[in-house]
Amino acid sequence: MEQDNRPDLNINGVGSAAGGRYRQLTIHGVGKLAGATVSDSFMVNGQVKTDGDVRTGRLHCNGHMVVGGGLSSKEARIDGMARVRGGMNGERIYVNGGLHVRGDCEAETFQSNGWFDVEGLLNAGEVEIRIQGKCAAREIGGERIRVLRGGAGGFKRLWQRIVPKLAIRLMADTIEGDDIELENTTAAVVRGNRVKIGQGCAIGRVEYRSELLAHPQAKIEQRVQG
């Protein structure tokens, strides 16, 4: 059996390290990583800033993370705040805090119970969003897309003290999928096979193939079946 010579990296307090290949990478405090980083796992309980790309098997962010390049993780869980200056991809992405991605965000499963801003394309096989703050993406694509108003949890109560209620919604230029259900969403175009437009939505154009269900209070400027 080939020996694994990769070290673990633990920063407790304030520290910095070079990028490289690690097994387990843990930040408890404030850390900086200079260069691209590859690891089996990456745990953040504090603040960390990386100069380059990050590739890890499992990411758990409980604090504040700034990635200077792209972020790739088989499973990523954001319970704090993550800012990615490149693109982000993985199999499963869970957002319970805040996520900002300058590029595209791609996954098999994308679930959000907080807020996010994807400046490019948000693309996943399954997209499930419970809106707790202002959520935005230039385009959203997936087989199944479900957007619902968030519950009355502690995160929502805290967020509503900071921003007006009108800001707690999803905004996108285009939303495209097979099975789409939307609430509190503003979009220029929604395109799908089965489409349900719920309360609080303002949609410019809905293109559907088999079924369109619309709440009486939803605003839809144009409906096209084809």
C-alpha cells in the first residue's frame, strides 16, 4: 500500500501557511493560506482567506471564508459566510448562512436556507431554496427547482431587523427546468415543463409545455405554451 505522506494542517489562534496538499485542514481562529490548496477535508471555525483555488472532499464553514480562486468540494456546508472569487462546484452544496460566488455554481444538489448571490449560472439537478434573505443568480437551471418562502426561524428574524421584507426574495434573469415551483420570486423568464407560480411572484414571461398553475395574486405579464 502506498504511504500517504500528506500532513494535516491545524491553525489555532492566528497563523498562516503555504498552499499545498493536505489530509485534514482545520482553522480555529484566523488563518491565511498562500497558494492553491488540496485536502480531504476543510473545517473553518473562525476566519480564513486563501490566495488560490481550494479543492477538498468535504468543506464545513462555521465562520467567514474568502476563497481567492475557485472552490471545488464534493460536499460543502456553509453555516457561516463564504465568498468565492471564482466559480464553485461539487456534488452537494448546503447553504445555511450566506454564499457569494462571482462565477458559476454547479452541483448535483443545491439547497439553501439562508441567502446567496451567484453572479453567473446556478445549475444543479435539484435546486431547493427556502428564502431567508435576498437570493440572486443571473440564471438558474435544473431538473427540479423549488423556491419557497423561509420559515420563521432565528435567521429570518435577525435578517428582517437588518433589511426590509421586500428584500427577502429570489431574483433571477432566467429560470429553466423540468419541474418548477416558485414563491416570492422576480424573474424575466421562467421556462419549464410543469410550472407553478405561487404567491409573491413577479414574472415577465412564462414558457411551459404541459402545465401552468398560477396563484391569483402572482403577476405574470406573458404566458406561452408550446
